Amino acid sequence: MKMILKIARMELQKMFYSPIAWLILIIFAAISGFNFMSMMKMIVTQSESGNRMSNTTFLFFVNMGYFIRLSSKIYLLLPLLTMDLLSKEFGSGSIKLLYSSPISNRQIVFGKFLSMMVVGFVMILILLTECLYGFSAFKAYDFSLVATGLLGFYLLICTYAAIGLFMSSLTSYQIVAAVGTFATFFFLQKVGEMWQGVEFIRDITYWLSIGGRAKTFFDGLICSEDLLYFILVPALFISFTIFRLKGIREKTPKSISFIRYTGAFLIVALIGYVSTIPSLMKYHDSTRTNLNTLTEKSQEVISKLKGKVSITTYVNIFGNNAGEGMPRSVKYDMDQYKEYRRFKPDIKMEYKYYYALPLQEEFLKLYKEAYEGMTIKQALKKACRTYRVKEKRFKPGKEYLNEIDLESELNRFVRKIETEDGKVSYLRTYGESFIPMYPEEPQNTAAFKKLVMDLPLVGYVEGHEERDVNDFGSQGYFRLNKQKTNSLALINNGFDFTACELSKPVDKNIDILVLAEAKTMFSAEEMKNLNDYIDRGGNLIIACDRKRQEIMNPLVERFGVKFLPGQLVEHNKGYTMDMITSVYTEKGKNINYYFERAVKQNRRITMPGTVAISYEDKDEFQYMPVLVSDTVKNIAELDSIGSWNELQTTDFIDDVAKYDPKQGETLGAHITALGLIRKVGEKDQKIMILGDADCLSNDEIGRKRKGFLSGNSSFFVGIHFWMSDNEFPIDIRRPRPPDDKIYTKISALPFLNTLYKIIIPALLTLAFLLIWLRRKGR
């Protein structure tokens, strides 16, 4: 060990007596300073502009990419340091002096590698001057996250150093060594994309890839697989360097050298392969709120899964996201479920490939444009050439009919999750431009939860021209219920649907009954079946609309509720007066976090053509006005704000409604959504009564209006969340991070700019000049 330290000390003296090491450190300090200050300027500007800050440590170091930006720079700088570690010894002939001295190859290699570890540590100290500033810049600074990122950065430096050390042992030309190091870095970045079509080999090449390894640390997660990588890969290249020196020193036959190199590689590859087995992997999430780990609710769901679980992905070569499921992308695609396999290691993932005409209009159009005039077999050959896959992998979609109905999934990219006992659920990709393409934790966990419990069944009443859950027209209720390509749709978040006619008793499996704007009267038998459902404690959503009060009032009469005659009007600049923009009441916003979040975001519920709701308390129910129309302070303000119940005007395009109390019109806020709750046995029965059916329609859910933010989607989802006893959609909220404030002001930026961009690099420059002048004086 003494000899290793002595060699390291001598190597450091050589490095720091020459300008190259100092130049690299000065450049690195300047780059990191400019990087740090450009990011600091952005986040401080956001803060002082009044933007709401949250989880600022994670925002700065992960989302804004503090470490990621610097890692690409270190990739370019380190070869210039490592290129002469051994190549200079060979070029000057000093290697012969080392060989003639009582020093082993291991001591030479470990000594030089140790010197690079020290240089790497100096680089980390430079970063530490910036990272420690976070204690004064951010409230409740999450330094454990930052420390994990620094660890990852240091391990990355050490890995690059080991590679550079080996490359410098291959030649006596320093430039050649530097170029070889760059080439090896590039190879390790790209090796994960090689031979991905071969199952066993792709596991090895994917593991060997250095791309993204350090990012796990930068994100605040320490994974045993990545930690082992940063131990095994440097060990491999250090071994290679020792073999290289041993081969030169002992003039080892090429066959023996080949066995040594191959043996070392196979040992590392085998250990690396074993380290990727999910059941052997260990994790430590160093973020304050465990942002890299499934929420407790998701962990609870996964813990209930018994036996083996398989996820089969069906990829249509002509469908959406086909490239994401191709063999070369399989390992990357599997990583989407790494968090789940962390808690359920025996999840098996399989990929099946098929070809079929896409049934979604936009993708069918693309297919026709790309393969115009071709048969589907000819199109398959062309597509296989494009994706560089073998045609024999693909089967006609109909051959999977005994496994999955692909046509009902529009012949899209879809996953089937299945348990040993045959329970099945589905995961889909999405097509809405404003939402993520892939399922996220709420959708993934909801799909797993279906395997361990019965999902809420929503029944839509039919038979009286009600709003239809299968209608994708403007007035239908399809979009947020059953649209499979919409991640917010309830079908993707744990709900099932069925049609229901009140001419017979309501199915006992129905948990939520929806009756939206009936247009004809209900018979006595239908009313009895509805009341029987209510008596047994079933949850209920009733939505009226203008001109439907006479039909809908008998449905709500037993609750002491009444839909008032006429309709509400309201002053909204740029819109007709029948457009009501309802707001949450204090009681309403406290029903669940969807409503509370909408209030914080100042969202309104748009309700065109709504009727007012009144009620008389009945002892058995607890009444909660959820939404109300606009309020008015005095009659003088009626030309700009306020609402009332209009009993005369019905044409709001050609006529202007005027408040007339003599006609019985009532001024002020009116209830537009009313919640009721009561105890039935051991469960809470929940009822939501709406004065408008349009607010949940396809058209209103997807419409954006100028002048205010719509909250109809969150209102719709929030109602079902409340009625499912907060089970679905899955609640993935985490504790709010305390680092929600930045103390640094814009006025402090000039001093920080000077410190990090000029003073620190200047101090390193001064240190170099002092050492250089002192050495020159000697």
C-alpha cells in the first residue's frame, strides 16, 4: 500500500507541475460556474416573477439537469488527463525503470488510478462549493438528494478514469490514447443499442451501457445494479491494464492474454447479469419524499398480488408507438415497470408482435399514405425493413383472438396483465396531445388493483333518451368514461361500465348509478326500482338540464330537492348569459382533493343552460352545496357581474335577459351542484345532484374558453373519486416538500456571478502560477 501511495503522489506531482491538469480544473470550474449561474438565474427569476415554487432542490438538480449538463462536459475533459498516464511512460522509456524496480504491475496501475481518484475528488470539491450554497439559497434544502448526485458524478469520473488508464497503456502516443478513450466512451454510450434482438445478449449489452447509469444517482436513487456497475466496469478496465503491463513485461503469449481478457470480461458480465435480476436488486431513495419510489397506496396494491404475474405487450407494426415495442427497445420499455418489479420481482414481461390495419382514423390515414397500393403482406415486408426486424416475428392480429380482442383496442399498442388464476386487466397508450403518452402510476396501479379487488361498476340508465356513455358526439358522455386513448378516462383508472334499464331491478353489482337528462317520464315500476336501489345505499348521480325539470323532479323529490323553473343566467364577458361559470363552496371544495386543487388553480365549472337547485333538509341526509353560480353584491353591479334565476328569456342570442323580481326571479348565488350523504348500514351513501347535464359532456369536457380556466374534467373525476370512497383514480399524492421557497434575490446574482465564474477559476489559476513559479525558481 505504501508503494501505491508513493506512485500516486509522484503521479499527482507530475500532473500538477504541468499546466494540463490545472488547465482542466480551471476549465471545469469555469464551465460548472457558468452552468450553475445560468440555472440559478432562471430559478430566481421564476421565483421573483411570482411563480409558485415547489420542491426546489429537485427542480434545480434533477428537472433542470444540474448534474446531467456537467456530465456531458466531463466526458470531453477527462481523456486529456488520462492520455499520458502510461503512454508517456512508454514514449519516454521510463516504463523500463519501473519494470526494473521492485514494483509490481498492480502497484503501478493502482497508484496511477488512485491519482486520478484524487483529481476526481478535487473536481467534486469544486462542485461542492456550488452545492453547499443551496443551504442558504433554498428553504429546507434537500442535501441528501444532492449528495447522492455528487456520489454518482464521482463514480462516473472514476469509471472514465479507469477506461482512460487502460487506453493509455495501449500506445506510446498520447493523442492516440485520448482519441481511443473518446471512442471507448462513445462505444459504452451506444453498446446498449446493439444486438437488442437477441434476448440473452441484449441483457449483457444493455448492462454494459454507461448511458443513464449516473442519472439514477442524479435523480436521488441508489440502485445496487448501478452501484455494482460503477465498481465492476472500473475493475474490468483496471484488470485489462494490469494484463497489458503483465503481457509486455513477461512477453506473454497471445493465447494466454486472450484467455485473461476474455475471462475477466465474462466474470464481470456474469456478475453484471446477475445484478439485473429483480429479486436481487436493492434500492435507497434519498429524496425527502421518495420521489423515485411507488407511493404507499401503490405498494399496498402490489403487496396483495399473490403468485406470478405476467405483462404481455401486443405490438402492431402498423399501429401507434410500434417502435417503442420493437426488440431493440424492449429493455428501455421494461424499465417503465422497474418500480413495480422492485416490489414484485417475479413480474414476467413478454412481447408479442402482430400486424393488422389500425382502426383509429388518424393511424389508418398514415397507413394508407405510407403503403399506398400495397397488399397488407407487402406493407409488412416494407415495415419490417424500416424497423430492421424479421418478418417471421409478426402474426396476423386474429391469431391472438384466444388471448385478447385486439380490435376492441383499435389494434393499438396494448398490454395485458394476467395472474396465475386467470384475472386480467389492460394497460393502453394514449393519444391526447395534452396528456402523457404512456400510463403513469395512477393507471398502472389501477390495472394491478383490478387483479386483487372488484372495480367500481358504473351503470348508465337507458330507456328515456338519457345521455349515453357510448356516444362520442358532442352531447355524449364517452370521452371521460370509456375513451381508451384518454389517460384521464375512468376506464383507464379503475372503473367498469354497464347499461341499466329501470324497467327491472338495478343490478346488485352496480356501485354508481348515473341518470343524466331523461326526456320522458318514468313509470311507477321504474321509480320503484330506482328507489329500491337508493334504499339499499347505492351511490347516485342525477343531472338535470333546462326544460327537463318536470321529468327530473320526481326523481329527487324524496330527498327534499327540487329543480327550479326557468334557468340561471350570468354576466360573462364574451359569452351568452346562459353560460354559467360555477364556483365551489367552502363545503364543496373540502369533499376531496380534486375539488380543492381546482379552487387553488382558480378553475370554474362551465355549465351552459343550467337550472337552479333548492332543497329542504331531511334528517336522514347531510346536505352539501358543492357548486354555486356567480354572486352579486348589489343591483347596481348587474351590468357586469352576478346571476339570477331567469324565468322569461329563452333566446340568449337575440334577446338580453333583464332581472325582474316582480316575475319571481331570484337574485344571487344559486346552487348548481348539491351533494348528499347518509349512513346505510356500514357504508356511506353518496348522491350528487347537478342542475346541468352538459357540464359532463364530451364537448364541454374538451372545450377551452377564453377568460377563465375550466375545471370540468377534475369535477367529473372528483365525483367518481368521492363515490368510490377515494379508491379510484389511485391517489398518488405525496407529502408536500418543505423546500418551497428561494431566498436568493436577483440583486445577489452579480456577486454570485463574480464568485463562481471569475473568483474560483482565478484562485485555481493563481495556485497554478505559484506552483509553476516555485518549481521554475528551483
